[in-house]
Amino acid sequence: IDLVQAKLDATLNVSLAGDLMPKEVGVKAGVAIGKAQGMYADLAGLTAALNGDLTPTELKELALNFSQGDNALGTIHARGPLVLEKREGKVKLEISAIDRKVLNFAGAKSGLDFGNTRIDSANEISLGQNGRVISATGRLTAQQFTVTQNKTTTIPLDLTVNYDVSVDKDAQSALLQALTLAGTQQARPVLRAALTQPMG
């Protein structure tokens, strides 16, 4: 039997200004997996802790930390200026050392096992014109990326993806300025692809 039992705790703190508008919002939440069996057995003891601190003009912190016992399993972190009233800002989003167990939790329903995969990423997301224009640039790396499904396993690869994309809601358009993909196996290049020109 495939089974997961988890406990969720959350608290929300709101500080009000003199005009009773929110001055600062803090959130703390946690998910702890207790009993896990079947395809989820390796996830027993896994926890995810969310901490957030937001003001009307800045995302001071939004951090999601994964762990299992004393072992850190990765972090997702965002911060930067963000004017909520205007829906404008520039936020840096970083993904650090996401472990296979976190990936396996996401892929368990599909029977996916990500072996020794580790994910890291650095991104910058910009909002402009009252949120109508969105642009994002970033880099993602996957070390020893491999997937097993139905007893079939892909060859482990080190992958690097770089991208630059923008969306204009008014024009109902999206433009992919740049996209490159590179893959190596034991430091030997085995895969490379790139846009030759912007694509929209």
C-alpha cells in the first residue's frame, strides 16, 4: 500500500499601519511527513518549512527549506523590491541543492525516481507596467540528472540551461530571447542546443 501521512502547521502575523493597511506580513508554515510506505517509504521524516516576510514595497524573504532528520535537502529562496500596489518589482529566485528525495516526492505518483540528481538555479524575475509585462532570466543546472521509470533508467548527465524570456499581457505575446542547453557526461560534451534567433 502506498501511503503518506503528514502534519501541517501554519501561523500568519500581520502588522497594520495607522490607516489600518497592512504594514508587514509574516508567515511561517511547515509540513512534516510522519508515516510513509510503499513508493513513498524513503520520504518518512521529510519536512518542508516555509518562512515569509513581506511589506508593501519589498519581499524581504520567502524561503522554503527541505530536510530529513539532520540532513538538508535543499532550499528555494526569493527576495527583492516588490511594490504590491503597482504590481512592479524585481525579485531574485534561487534554488539551491534540491535533493533527489524532494524530486522523488513530486514524481512519485508517476513512478519516477531521480537517482542522484541535484538541482540548482538562479533567476531574476521583473514585473512592470502594473504587472502587464513580465520578464525572466536565469540559469538552471542539474548534476547527475537521471530518471528511472518502469525499471528503465536514463544515462546520468550534467545539464545546464540558460534562458531569457518576456511576456506582454496587453499584446498577448511572449518572446524567448535566448535559450541554450548543454549536457556533459563525465566532463565530455554529449548534448548542445541553442536558439539561433529570438522566438515569439
